[in-house]
Amino acid sequence: MLRSALLLLISVFPITSLPAMPDSAATIVLPDPLLTGNGVRITSATQWEELRRPELLELFREHVYGRNPVERPDALRFEVTSTADAFDGLATCRQVRITCVGPHGELSFPLTVYLPKTPARPHGCLLLIVNRNRKIITESENNPQGFWPAREIIARGYATAAFHNSDLAPDDKTDGFRNGVFGIHDAPRTGDESRPDDAWGTIAAWSWGASRAIDFLVTEPSLRGVPVAVAGHSRGGKAALWCGAQDRRVALAISNNSGCTGAAPARITRGETVRDINGQFPHWFARNYHDYGTDVSRLPVDQHELLALLAPRLVYVASASEDAWADPAAEFRACVEAGPVYGLYTLPGVGAAIQPGIAQPLHTGAIGYHLRAGKHDLTAEDWGYFMDFTDLRWRDGEI
């Protein structure tokens, strides 16, 4: 019934009324997500699951984000350090300490969780990877910011949680992968040059942290069986997408202004490029990814295929009109190109072939999209669109 309603909405709002995508973003040839490396054409969801999806995951691990040395550690502890009323009694706030034990020590990081008192079973849980000032989390009740409007999220019937990316791994190219989760899982070494070329980078470490947060969230009685979304802005958006691609407990991955090596294809080079991002942030990705800075055409994957790895689950891409570095038209192109994979599951993709204008969200398919007026940021307006999208799917118990 939901799928029929979505298709009806597509017919009510025809895509011909929307502005055309700039030619440079629309005409560049991207890899075919439905064609395997040895030339097999994928024509069914079963083939996708058995052949192409594992192949793409392996390619992204080897050539882009790197390999996690472990998924859920055998030794993982949760400690609820405090529980209190929040937002004038509208919610319960739990402060949680998650401790991960590796072969070379242990790492603890804090997670802040808000649970609405009404409804008793939230419509969903929205987990945010925070990559800006820590006060966004620590002052979320008394000095709230649009980056994480927890009170508004609670008021709409959702639970929400957040952790800071730096608690998993420092965003520091001089760190040499020695601190955070790298320090407890990577083998001791004399220098960065001894790391494997496909060793995990910092983006992968942050996404790994999101999965460990989910490990706790699924133990919370009021959240059992509740869909979980992972959201992030910019570099956090890249981590949210990679988390969703690998962790199938993620019902929705939300990318806000994630740009290069997030939602924007590498082969569209009007904004930030692979060469740019590896030059400025060499610690974010596997060393292998540095090999493609001068010739992205050799890269065996591209970012529309990262979005496709979420299928048949939900994915949302948000752009900002003044964020040329993240290239909104390229981000939208990735949504369009991921659509055929959703089609294997008889699901509509983004629901349009041309990019919408400002404040014209596309919420009719399994891939959500909006273009917000303004600069590179995560705002309360963005969150409103995210929850409008999830309301259509989760408030009535449908995913």
C-alpha cells in the first residue's frame, strides 16, 4: 500500500516541473552498478545480493575506506552512567559509556541518548555522528543548536542519540593512526608506512563507532524493533553512508552535504576532488585511495554504488545551494544512478530524474533528497525534512 501511495505522489508532482541538472553533472559516464567486474548483468535482487553487492563492498574496502580489523568486538561493555528527565519531562536522557576491548587495550566513548516518554515506543531512533563542537552534545538540552535539535526530534516522537567522532579517532593527519580505536586494534608498528595499503582510515573508524552505538541502542527496551537511522554532516555524512553500507541494522543512512567520497561521485570533478581530499585529509581513507587522485577513471567504484549498497533500505541525501565544494548536482546524480538497484526490489528510487529546486524535497521513493538554501551546514530545517521523510514510512509501522 505504501509503495502504491509513493508512486501516486510521483505522478502528482511531475519531474518535468523541476530545473534541469547542470550538463557537467548529468552527462559524465558513471560505472554501471548492475554490471559485475567480469561482465555479468545483474537482473534480480537475488543476483545483486549474491554477486554484485559483496563485490562492491569488497572494492570499497580495498580501494576507498579500508578494512575494519574487527566488527563487533568479543569484549564490549555498556555502562549507563546516569538517567534523568530532560526537556521539561518530555524525555528521558541516558548517558552511556561504551567500552571496546581490542588486542592492544581498550577504548571507552560516551553516547548521549534521549528517549521520548510519548510515544512509549518511538517511531524510530536517529543517531548522529557529531563532527563539530562537543557542546552540540553536552549542551543539547540547555543551549540547543540546529545541528542536533534534540528537543524537536523528541517532540515528533523519535528517540535520538549522538556521539563525537573524535572519541573514536582523532581527526588529525599527524596522529599516524596511533590513538583512538587504531591504538587498540592495529598492530604496533614503527611508522605509518608499515600499515597495509587497505588498512582502515578515520572515516571507517567513525562509522565503526556508529555501529558500536547501535550495539547499545538495540539493547534499550523501548528501542527494540525500532528502526535506526545514522546521520552525519560533511565528513560525518561520509561515515554515516559507509556505516549504512556495511551494517544492515541501519534502516536509513542520512548524508548531509557529504560531497566527495560521500554522496558525490568521484568522476564528477566540479567540486572537491579525490586529489583534493587526499591531499588535505590523507588520514580519512585507505592508502590505496591515494592512487586515484590523478586519474579517477581507474577507480573501480563510485559513490552512487555506495548509495546502492543500502538497497532495499532507505537512504537520504541532503544538499545546500551555496555548497559548491560538495557539488549538490553531483550528489543528486548519485541518487538517480543508484535507482536501478532499488528497482531490483520493485522500489522507486529518488522519484525524479532531474534535480529539484530549493525547498522542493523528494520524499516519494526509497531514496530521499532535498536542496536547502544556504551554506555548508546541518540545520533544524534539514532535520525537519529528514523527519518528514521518516514519518511517511515509520509512523505507521512501515519501513
